[in-house]
Amino acid sequence: MKTGVKSESRFENDASRYAAYLETPEGRLRADLAFANLQEFLPASAGVNSLRALDLGCGTGAAAVRLARLGIHVTLLDSSATMLALAERTIVEAGVSDKITVKRGDAAQLAGIFQTGSFDIILCHNLLEYVDDPGAVLRDVARVMRDSPAILSVLVRNRRVKC
């Protein structure tokens, strides 16, 4: 069963448009609200340096930069080379390259990319609406999360997702 990202070329062709959207007041507000909600569940600053986060469908890398600035080690995973190039530029400009690893890959293939229990935090923002089988992606997400206390942050935009 195929579980990959639908319309792969969409992300290659629209990456700069998506990055521009994130700079609009609406885009900034969405990102700020999502991060504020996530930050409520993060441990005190003393405990973050040992945390590992995975940002699935990382887009421009803005969320990963925010996590890295808190001291969290972040791995970005995106199937779009264009989006990853934007993310790498964002990471370098923010000066957090030492805290972030960038990987190209399909969220539907997590089982083959990461070991069980690899991450404390997983961001799955604006991704599930673009995969063929969101339930399969979430099952793999559960497998790569550490047992507890792990955090899964899911954001779905504009589409109903069946899991």
C-alpha cells in the first residue's frame, strides 16, 4: 500500500510561495500559536538539552530553529529537496547548524529511516493532509517516539484526514 506524499512536485514548485506565506501576518500567527501550544508541554530549560525532536515535513525549518534555540537536538525530514534547501538556509542564518540534522526522506517510510524510540518530540505540522495513508504515518510516528514522556504535535490544515 502506498503511503507517500501526494503531488510531490507541488512541494518542489511551491516552496518559495509557502516560505512567503509564512512571512505574512497569518503565516506568522499560525506558526507562533502552534509553537506556543507546544512550548507549554516542554520541560524546564535544564531538561531540554538531552531531548531529540523530529520535524516531519519540515518545510522551511522555522519550527526546528525555535526548538534548537531552546537547546533541543532536531532532525528534519522532508521529501522535497527544495524545501530542505530553504530549511538549510534558515538554519544557517539562525546559527543553529550544530543542533539540527537535515535528512531527505518520505514520512511514510519512517520505519526504514529511524530506529524505534528515537525521539522525544515529533512535529507533524501540515503533513497528514498530503499523505495517502495518514494512519500508517501515525503508526510509524508512534514507533519512533520514546515511551514517555513523549510529545506529538499534529497540525492539519484545510482537509479532513481519516486515520
